[in-house]
Amino acid sequence: MPIHKHDCNHCTFIKTAAEVDYYICLNSDGTDGSLIKRYSDEPSDNTSYNLHHLLIDYRQQETIA
């Protein structure tokens, strides 16, 4: 269960780790979205990462290793 309030109906809670809630939010057609890290109940207290960019960075690291 999340520990911080998050009022977006499009987000799916993933897990809480080290007092941070993690969510995935996909766009309406499911082709792209964001990874959201929520640090508190304050609406602006979060970080958002574009999933497409995260996956590209991950794949590039795999080919280097």
C-alpha cells in the first residue's frame, strides 16, 4: 500500500521503498508513459521519468555490458 497521497486515476501503484512510492502512468493508448516517484503528500513533491527514455537508456547499457 502507498504511504503518500496520489490522486491520479491513470497511475498504477507499484511499490514503496525507502519511504518513496513508485507508480507507472501510461498514456491513453498505452504506448508511452512515466515512472513517478512520490516523496510526500505534497502535489509537487515527486519526480517523473519518461518510460521511453528509461527503456532506451537501459537497452543501451545492456549492449555495452
